[in-house]
Amino acid sequence: MPRPYDLVIIGLGSAGLTAARFASAELGLRVAAIERDRVGGDCLWSGCVPSKSLARSARSAHEARRAVDFGVRTGEITVDLPSVWRRIRDVQGVIAAGDDSPERVADWGVDLYSGTASVIGARRVRVDQEDGATDLDTRNILLCTGSRARVPHISGLADVDYLTNESLFALDAPPASLAVIGGGPFAVESAQALNRLGVEVTLFEALDRLLSRDEPALAARVAEVLRAEGVDVRLSTAVTGVRSESGGVVVETAEGDSRASAVLLASGRTANVESLSLDRLGIAAGPDGISVDARSRTIVSSIYAVGDAAAGRSLFTHSAAHDAVMAVRDMFLPGRGAAATLVPWVTFSDPQLAHVGMTAAEARERFGERRVRVTRFDLSDTDRARIDSTPEGMVMVVTARGKVVGGHILAPEAGEMIQELALAVRFSMSIRELGEIVHVYPTMSTGISQMVAEQVFRRIRRLRRVAKLSRLMG
């Protein structure tokens, strides 16, 4: 009988790959990994990598059109959509040939199985393959099965060839026009990018705002940018039905019908847990994921779940990778490994919208109105914004009892700036302590120091009399 594995990982997306490397290459454990599709998962093949590659091409087109504002005349701008899609695949290929390749996984010492996995015991996993089934015995199991696009209950949707993030990037080029259903990060990013590349986009959001987890004022600015660029943003507009018509689709709402070449679903995610057969072990699992504790353990102590497969977790590549390492640490090393509780995120629109910690509303609910203060600074007042002609931007810092509990940035490279505010939240810094950091000039981050300086100057003005007195006294 073969020796049991120390760890069997189900799913080789961002979380599974990170866990496999850490457990096998770094800790020297005996590890098996099971993947039913392609190594790299959603992030590489239909998520972060293709969507951000698309956004980069779109930004190039947008900057080319704006070049005349900087004294550069480029002539007529044309977009070769098939070439954009080929570039996306080229980027994916480069990444897939690196750490996201089966060969690299084997180099780490991991036994890779291709097939569909199910959990048939607290320490046993079955792999169903074309030539039969293989049972793997193991000390621990880590579930990293990810998620897929959620399909909403809309009349007629099942009869329409709708697109999701999985199928959009499998095309050779996008449709001429799109109806985007949803108002989250993927919806916003896709709507703006495709519009910049010449696709006519209408975005339908049932809520009265985009990006419902972000600061409302900054999300509203993102909506304004999209509208100014030509995206038809329809808030408080629920889609009630969809039907095919004349080679395209008709989207039905209470306000009337709209036509497009295709529909893109961007209204949330569903955890990939159905095939795991967890119910036989009494492990709760559903569309929102698998029930786990703060250490990513299910009610069966040898079985863990992380990333999109775990209920209540942030659906981001970076948090999934972090939690995967912490789960392996919890399994095999002294002490405990806890999942991340502070996770920054970025909506990669242009400008980007970055978020860490609490919104102002969340802080007021937790600490009370009187203990919370919101400090804002308009980044259009920075010299960097003037140099780059980027008027849209703001920093918002939320403090409670004088300590930073939330940070929000709307800026072209907000994702690069948010880490500073993440550190401020993590270590309970005050705004004054943020101001003690010297920021490089001219950068957008000088807006943070300018924001702090304004606060400090307001306090210092109270000391004018003292300063004048010291002058009189020599």
C-alpha cells in the first residue's frame, strides 16, 4: 500500500499553487495536487490576467486619443480587436510557462493528478479520471476549488448565449455591443475597457450605485467617468428578462427594452463545491462556499478550505494565496495560522479605486458617530495631477478615536498607493504619524502628506499668538 500523502490539494489556481509550493518545495512534505482543468485557475485564464491585460490595451487607446492634449498628434486611432485578444493570450502564455505550469509544479516535488476530485473521507480523496478512479490517502486536505460566474434568475436567460468572464476571453474578439449585467469590479472594469476599445456598452445595475462595497462618493465619481467616456450606465435598473432577436439580444427592464449584440454577466460568483461530495462528512457548503473557521478549518479538522471556495472570505487572488499559506502553516507548524482579516482591494478602472479597512458608514456603525472622523483630500490639488492632466482623484482616510481604520483612494495608480494606508490600518497609526513619512515629489502620494499638513496647519494656527510672543521676546 502506498505511503499516505501529508497533504492533498484540490484545485491549482492561485491558492492551490501557493500552497503546493510552500508545502512541498519549502517544507519538504509529500504533496499531491488535483486539477480538473488548466493549472493556473480562474485568475490566469479568465480573471485577473486577461481582464487587466484588456484594461491595459484599452488604456493605450484612451491615451492615444488624449495625446493631442499633451502636444502630440497621432492621427486617426484604430483598434484591432483580434490583436488585442491575441495579446491577452500571449500574456497568459508567458505566465503559464512560468510558475503556473505543470512542469514547475512537478519541479516542486508535487504529484499532479488530472481529474475530478471528491472527498470520500476525513483523510481520503478520490480522483475520477478517464481510465478509472484513484484513491489518495492523506493526513490533510486543502480545498482550493475557486468559483465561477453566478448566473442570475432572469427570464429567458437560459435561452440566450450569454457571456461570462470565462467565455468572453475565449473569443477571438468581442461583440460589437454589449449589455453588462452587474455593477461590481469586473462589470466596471470590463465596461470601461471595452468601451474604450470601440464596443458599445450599456451597464445595468439593480442597486442605486456601482461598487457597493466601496465609499459611495468615490464610486459615484467612477460612474461619472464611465458616463463621460460613453458608457451608458443605468443604475436602479433591474433586468427582468432577456430574449434573442435579429442576431442579437433584447434586454428587458421596467424602463423599457435595450438591444445589444450579446449579454455579459457580471453579477457575482458561485463557489465550485458541488462535485466535492462534502455533505457525506456533514460539511456545510453552498453557492457562497464552504463553512470554515478563522483558521480555514471545516468541522472536520483535517479538511481546510481557502480562497473563493471558503464562505465569508474576500474573493481576491492575493488574499487566497495568503490564506493558503496560513492554512498549511496551521496544519504542519507550531502555533496557529489565521486567515487574513485586513485585505486591501482595487477596482482596476481608470482611475483605479482602492480600498482597505472600513468605510465611513462601517466605522460609524461600529464606533459611533462622535468617535469617527473622515478626512478628504482632492488629488487634483497635487502637482502630479496637474502634470499628468488627471483631475479625477481623492484620498479619504477614516479614523476612529484618532486611529486610522479605513483608507480609500481614487487615482490612476491607486493600487500602488493603498499599501501605505493598509499599514496605517494594520498598525493603528494616527493621521499625524502618516504625515511624518516624507513622500517623493512629484507623486500622487504627496496628496497624503498634503492632507495631513492641512490638518496640522489648522492646529498650529491656534499657536500664532505664542509664535508672535516668542518673536517679541527675542
